Amino acid sequence: MALENINRVNFEDVVKNSNVPVLLDFWAGWCGPCQMLGPVFEEVSSDYDGKVKFAKVNVDEAREIAMAYGIQSIPTMVLVHKGTEIARFSGALPKDDLKKKIDSILSKIGA
């Protein structure tokens, strides 16, 4: 599954108007932990094809989106459902931990 790169032009369409939850990965190229999380985020995305949309937000290129979500440290992942933030977690999580968090949230919202 291809990851969406979010910017102010496509944010509304990809995130706010999505029929499925969207997991946003706020990151930057200079961030070591972000570089560690990147491959894990991409690998996990294939396990949720059709259930969750995975998207990346470069905080240097989309500052207004990062500010709107109050991102203070990276990597931070925000799960958005029907235009509303429903979960947030930070740090370079291992694959199994990330999947457990996603699964837990999806079971709570019935997705």
C-alpha cells in the first residue's frame, strides 16, 4: 500500500473526507527516530489495507498541519476518524507495539 504524503492541498480530501480512519505520521528528514519508524510504519500499513489509511506529514513542509494538531515532538502518530483525532502516540514504536495500539483503537470504534 502506498503511503500518502499530506500537505495543505490534499489534507482535506485525504484526511478529513476519508471513509476509513487515517493514521498520520508526523516526521522530519533530520529526525533519527523518525527514520527508524518509517520502514515500520510502511510495513504495518500493508496489514490494514482498506481498514486504515496511512499517511505521512513532513513537519518542515506542512508546518500549519503540525501546528493544528499541536505536534511538539516527533515522531508522533495521530489517528483521525471522521475528521476527529481519536488517538495519539509518540516515539519510534516496534511493529508489534504499533499494531497492538492500532488494533485496540479499531476495536473501540468498531472499524
